[in-house]
Amino acid sequence: MMTKLQITKNNIFLLLTLALSLSMLITGTVGLITYAQTSSETGTIVPITPSGGVVFQNTGWNPKSFTVNTQSIMNDKKIYVEMQVTPDEDPYNRFFVLSVNGQVINPAQLAIQRSFGDGIGPYYTDIFAGPTGTFTAQYDVTSEVSGKSTSIVLMGLTAYAYPWTIQANFLGQSGDPTINIAGYTLALSEILAGLGILSLIGAVWLKEKSD
């Protein structure tokens, strides 16, 4: 009688261990597949400007407006605007402003009596140096885009005779949770999948021993 009860307990334990193993394995695998499908190596890219970029020439203090579908990144942990900026032999520095959903990014007060249009006012985000040639810029817009399926982006550059080309994208990083183990950083989905496999092997081994 005692032997039969012990075997029954072992079977229940093995079944629970097997269920937990399969659950971790499936959860980890689904997480890895989903992360791989929705993200590039650096994150999810959503274009702001058309392919090839937008030319700023004789724009002065008048910003350009872009309406962007940001549904695919609105729940990401970190969201950036990444830009590649190409001045065409402009020897001067130019004021640049970036506004996302009504908020000027990294606002600084203009020292001169000028203002960007479309409600931006006397603020700018950065100063772009023409003589440097092509360069990249990145701005954190997580709070401005978070939870918004559509985003309005305003970009202004005080360009005149010399044309500037700006290629801009949103970059969303979902931040698949990671854990640092002995100096190695692993995604949580990777750890769950690995634990699932190990637990499954352990359950099979225990089953064979009990038999």
C-alpha cells in the first residue's frame, strides 16, 4: 500500500515537472521568435522621412511636418529619433529643431529674436555644423511617443542657399528583459527556453529512475 502511494506521488511530481518544463520551453521559444520577427539587430525601425531623405533649402524658420504610424513601437521601452544629416558644402552652422507630438526635444532658448513656426516658438534642439560633412544624430523621444499609435513630427532647419538632406527614422527598442550571469548577459526568453530544456531532461531522467 505504501509503495503504491509513493509511486502515485512520484508520478504526480513528474507530471508537474514535465508541465512546468514544457511551459518554460514554449514561453521562451515564443518570446525568442516574436522578438526576432519584430526587431532588427538594433530595434524596430519606423521611417519618418521618405527613402532618400528630405531636402531643407530656403526653409528658414519654417519646419516640415510628418505624420507617422508609430503603433509598432508605442509600447517599446526606449524610442529614439535617429538621423543622418548631409549638408551640401554649407560653411555655416544652422539651428535645428525637432518637435514630436507637440513637445520640442531637448529645448534650448534662442538667443536671437527669432522663432520657428507651427507653434514651436523661440526654441531649438541642436546646432548643426555645416563644415563637418555628413554626420548622425540621435534623440530620446520615449515619453513623447509612448502610447501613441500616430505621431506628428516637426523638423526645422535654418537652411538657405545651401541644401541639407536629412534621413530620419524612429527606432524602438522593446528591451527583451535580460539577466547578467557571471559576466554574461542573456535575454530572459533565452533563459526560460534553456531552463525548460534542462527541466525536461531532468524529468525524463527521474522517470527512468523511478521505473
